[in-house]
Amino acid sequence: MRRLLPCAPLALILLLSPAAVRAQAKHGEEEGSLKVWEWANFALLAAGLGYVIVKNAGPAFDARGRHIRKAMVEAEEAKREADARAAEVERRLAHLADEIAALRAEAQREGEAENARYTRSTAAEIAKIKAQAEQEIEAAGKAARMELKRHAAQLALALAEQKLRTRITPETEDRLVRGFVKNIESSSSAVNQG
């Protein structure tokens, strides 16, 4: 709005000049003087336009130039920042393959270590289970041998009893009882004497 205020008188002059020239032409003045007024009107118009352009265009162009220079500086700064970011991204991308390879190698080492740990753990568990099974087998074997010995002893006793029954007659039995009593008597008398 402020820029238009200095232009208002000039615009008024420009608007009124052609009207005045036409009004004079209607009143019957000569054609030569009409051309003078047209030239005068043109000169006024050119001077007014020149004045407006000189007065407003210079500062406007200066302001626009400053704005453009400022925008160019900002664009140059933004370009430098973008170039720096792009270089950083390219650097990261260049090292990305190395980082991926390192991560894969680390994962493989960890997997192998975990596999070795599981293998050791499994081997220890197998050894423990094997030792426990051997102990249980040994204990079962001992129990079976004891049961076998007990059963064999029972069978031997039963067989001995059967043999004794078939071999001992009442006379043999009397003779054994008398021998036993005699042994007891001799043992008692030896104890009494001693």
C-alpha cells in the first residue's frame, strides 16, 4: 500500500491528460496543437513512468537481489550439508558390506561356540547317564547274584534234607543222638573240671 501512495499523483495526471487533449480537440482547435498535446501527454506519461520506475524499481530490484543472494547462499549451504550427508551415507554404505560380513562372522563364531558347548554338555550328560546305568546294572547284578545264591542255598538245603531223610534210618538217628548227648556230657564235665 505504501508503494502505491507516491504513484497516486502521477496516475491522476496520466488519467486526466488524455481527457484534456480530447476535450480540446472537440472544441475545434487545430490539428497541429493536438499533436503537441499528444506529444506533451506522451512526455508526461514517459516522465511519470520513468520517475515511478526509478523511484520504486531500484529499491525493489535491490531488495529482490538481496533476497536472491540470500536464497543462493542458503541454497549453497543446504547443498554443502546435503553433500556432507550424502558423503556420510556413502561412507556408511561402503562399510556396510564389511559390517555385515563382520556380523555374520561373529554370529557364526557364536553359533560354533554354542554348538561346541551343547556338544560338551550332551557328552557330559551321556557320560553321567552311562555311569548311572552301569551302577544300576551292577546293583541289579549284585541283587540277582544274591538272590541266586539264596535260591541255590535253599535248593541245596532242600536237597540235603531230602538226601538226609532218605539215608537216615531210625537206627542211624539213634546213634547220632547218642553221639551228640555224649559230646555234650563230655563238654560239661570238662567245663566243671576246669
